[in-house]
Amino acid sequence: MSTLLTINVTNRISATQNFYFFQQPSIYTGGSRVYSNSLYCQSLGNYDSTGSVLTFQVNIQSYACIQQTANEPQIGQPSGFASAVRAIDLAPVSGTANDSTTASVNPLGLSPPTVGQYVQPGAFRIITPTYQPPYMYNIGSAVQANGSVMLSNFVVASPANTTDCQPILRYYVQTGSYIPGSVINFTQSSVSAALCDFTGGYSTINVTLNQDGTWTVQMM
């Protein structure tokens, strides 16, 4: 499988459209609410007029992330500011991997990953330290999208806690405009979006916004 997953978008509607990309939320241990960020946003003209195709690429490497924030997540607003990321392994079904990292908040950081105990297969672990309000942090899964590493989906961290995060290789394309790194309403955004499911081993998916507003999704 390629190390890069590629989505190529073609716009068949006559007017220029804005498109944004986001990932299906990871599976997290516990009952914390999961939030999603926009990963990329760009305008694209009509293909017949411009010949342009919009390409979104994401690395399949998993990243753990901790991000400092001042507020609870709000739709349309940046999820936070300062952040630290670590490339990390996912726990295998059998054997061991460097699938666990310990966060620090002063300074903000993540330790080099080590072998965790009983991490769920397909997941990685973030261990948060003790800290006191008003400090707030998001933790979750980051991705390298079009060259930039950013927090993709997350939960609001709890002090002195252990969180397992299982990323899912499904991405969505939707019309509209969300600045990368800003919080979206995943349920609302995904309802009429184009689903690009890479879990079956595909590395390239072509997406077309048709003249009638429907999507055509072609696995390559």
C-alpha cells in the first residue's frame, strides 16, 4: 500500500465551489465526546472551463497529538493553539509495538513512544499527567495532510488519565468552507458528503461533484 492516500476532486458544477476535507472520528476508549477538525479547504472551478482538479493527500502514518486550548470546542472556531505531535505505531493483534506516549504540559510535549500494556489492537495510547484548571488540553489523532501535520479528531483530555485512540482510514469531501484546524460538526457535515473509504486497501479515490449536486466516487 502507498504511504500516501490521494483524493482527486473534479467539479462539474458551473460555478466555482469551495471544498473541505475531514476524517471519520477515531474510536476512543471511554465516553468522552469526540470532535472533528477540518483538514484542508480550497476552491475549485468548473472542470470544463478550467481543467483543474483538486488533490488532497494524507500520509497513512499515525500521529498522537496534544493541543493546548482555552475553551471548550466550538463549531467553526480553531480547536486550540500550541500543540505537540509524535509519530506512533498502532498496537498489533499479536506482538508488540511502540504504541504508547506520555504527555507533558510544562513544557507541552509527548514522550518518544514505547510499548504499552494492553493497548487495543489498531489503537495507540496517550497518558495525560496531573494538571489543574483553568488549563485545558485536547488529545487525539493527528494526520499529515497536504504536507502539514494537524489534529484531525480529538477528545478534551482529563488529568491523570489513559486514553486509547483507534484511527479510521475514512475521509470525507464536502462543499463549503472551514479553515483547516477549525472544529466541524461531523454528523451534519458527513450526511451529504462524499465518503472516501481507504480501509479496503485503496490508495487513490477520484471524487466528482456532478451537475445535479450528487457525488460520484471511484476507487482506484
